[in-house]
Amino acid sequence: MTGITILGATGTIGLNTLNVIAQHRHQFKVIALTAHTNVSRLAEQCVKWQPKYAVVSDEAHVDLLHKELKEKGYSADTEILAGVEGLIKVASLPEVHTVMAAIVGSAGLLPTLAAARNGKRLLLANKEALVMSGKLFMQAVQNNYATLLPIDSEHNALFQCMPLNKKNSQAIELDSMGIKQLILTASGGPFRTFTAKQLENVTPEQACKHPNWNMGRKISVDSATMMNKGLEVIEACWLFNTPPDKIKVLLHPQSIIHSMVEYVDGSVLAQLGNPDMRTPIAHALTWPERIQSGVDSLNLAEIAQLHFEDVDMQRFPCLRLAYEAMLAGGTTTAILNAANEVAVQAFLDKQIRFVDIPTVIEQTLTNLTGKDASHLDFILEDDAQAREVAGIEVQRLAIK
Ligand code: NAD
Ligand code: MG
């Protein structure tokens, strides 16, 4: 039995992970489940999975979870922990072999890093952790012999299209594998065909309605601004040890090809499948073995045609900002990430307009200079500073 901790169990990726595991109950033992504040969903999951630990964000939610479990007549011996210390603990336990890192945003950084430092098999959905701390994170993976497997569908696709010798070493140069470039596909999100004028009036509800994927609200807005693809470019740079100029973004509205690897001989390898996160999750759970995920077979005759187009960086400046931040290096990508988190939340709270999101980020990047990112303290300092600067920018732009 493989002991597993699911960080962010109540989110979209967490639910999909439990869905796959439920199809293979004899293979996995759920050791810990974590949530932020969604106590009722976590309580249901406890009843079903009887984990050794459950983690919530603070003491108040510990009490609420106790109460909820008592009302359900729950009698299993589950220890309830709180806060980031609890998250770090359940990501580090010796009986945990695999950690699914599926907390959204910077809140996932410390527990995800703890899993790497403890040499776990780390299933990485929480791309923001890598964007914030790429160098440090990859060093932790290598120094502690962790196995890092990408859950983001594009990176999982790239990983699947790479030669076998890549599979256990994160430090191989793409050149030495004959790889010319990585082609990250992007659906373009719900506003792909919108004019700049139309983008001025879009609402959070529209932004959260992704045409192909059902995701959490933050990543849905990121997909709509294309910052998600920007974060993914940065993620790919770290995962595959490559500079950003070797990563091309290609619009593919149907999300059937999840990404491609182009080799120097002209071969292009692609990974295809229905847009369902259970495929990369199942792949990573048992790699290099394959297990059923519950995803339907791909019916290409029905799809008939696949479409592609280039990205318009004018309408979607977030992608440009991400490339620039990666080139600038150091803590600049942590600054980009923090400013984006602040701006997205302000948009979801209807404080600023959709088109103000890149303005907040660009202004924050202009006001701050990134520094060396080899210490966690530097990263956390710049993250905090960026949130402050972005907050001021939000106030300046706030809808009257
Ligand atoms: P979600 O909003 O549905 O779920 C987020 C999870 O994180 C929840 O369990 C929530 O309780 C927890 N959480 C939120 N804030 C927290 C905090 N401050 N402290 C502790 N826990 C907290 O998000 P999601 O769509 O499942 O995405 C999770 C991560 O996976 C994100 O980093 C996202 O970019 C990445 N990802 C998601 C998808 C997808 O299809 N949903 C695809 C690729 C990558
Ligand atoms: Mg993705």
C-alpha cells in the first residue's frame, strides 16, 4: 500500500485525485487530507477515507471539524491539526510515500517544499510553489532524491514525450536529448476571441467559466488572462532545465493535445487525451506503471479537426510579463506571482476590472527589483513586499 497525503484535498485537483484512488483502493492508503476552510467537505472525506490526520487552516476550523465529525457519528482515530505546521508535518511523515501538492497559490509553498526536502514522490499541481522558488525547489528535489512528477496537464504531457533517460534526473540538458523546443499548448481560455474593448467589461463569473476544464477560481482567472500559461512557461523552465526561449506557446482551443516536444530531427511528439485531470493524476500516481483513471477514450473521428493559432500578446500581456520575469531571474518570478495573486483576488472581489490585472502586475514589477533567490527568506520577503505594492496599485485602480 502506498501511503499518500493530499494537500488541498477539497479542491478540484484533490477531488480528482481521490476519484482515481477510489478506483484503486487496494493500492493506496490515505494518510492525510488537508483543507483551508471547507470543513464540511473535509468531514465527508474523513468519513470515507478515515485518514490518520486531517489539517485545516486554524484552530477555529479545528473546532468546527471536530463538531462536524461528531455530528456524523465519526469514531475513527483522526488527529486534527492546524496551520502551516500541520501541513508541513503531514507532507513529511515517514509513512507518507507520495504527496499530492494541490493547494492553490503561495500557501502551498512551505508544505510542498517540505515534501521535496523529505524525499517524497511529489506530484506537483501547485505550480505557484515552483514559480516562487524554482532554483531552491529543484535543489531540494535533487539533494533529497525526491521524485518530482508534474500534474499540470501540459508538463505531464511534456514529461511523457521525453526520452526515458530524462525520467529520473531533473538536471539533464534538453540539448543532450536532441530536443529543439517545448511546445506548450494553451486553450486561450474563455476570452480567446474577445476584442480589447470587450475585455474591459468581463465579469468574474464569465472568467471562471472555462470552455474545456472545470477548475478552481484562481486558476480559472489565470487561464482567462493567460497568466496561467505564463506561470506554466516558468514551471517548464524549472522542471525541464531550460531557458524560456526554448518554450513556445501555441493556442489549441480544444485542449486535446496537451503539449508537444520537438526534436532536432524534425519529429514532434504529442500527448493527447480528453481534457480530464484524472489522466495526468493517474499517470503520476503509479508512474512508470499505468492504471485506469476513469477517463473516456478519445474519439478523434468525432472531434474530426484540431485547431491551432498563435497567441496575441497585445491582448494578453500577462504572458509577456511572465516571460520577462523568468528572463530577469532571481525573486522576480516570486514578485510576479504575488502581484498576480493580489490582482486576481481583487478582480474576483470586484474591486478592479479584468484588464487592470496586468497593470497591477506590471506596476509591481516596475517598482521592485528582484534579488538572489537562493534563500527562502529572500523569496518570502519579496513575496510580502510585492503584495504590499500590488495592494496599493489595486487601491489606485479600484472601481469607484
Ligand atoms: P481549488 O481552488 O479548487 O482548490 C484549492 C485547494 O487548496 C483547496 O483544497 C483549498 O482548501 C486549499 N487551500 C486554498 N487556500 C489555502 C490556504 N491558504 N491554506 C491551505 N490550503 C488552502 O484549486 P485547484 O483548481 O484544485 O488548483 C490547485 C492547484 O493545482 C493550483 O496551484 C492550480 O494552479 C493547480 N492546477 C490545477 C488544475 C485544475 O485543473 N484544477 C490544473 C493544473 C494545475
Ligand atoms: Mg495547465
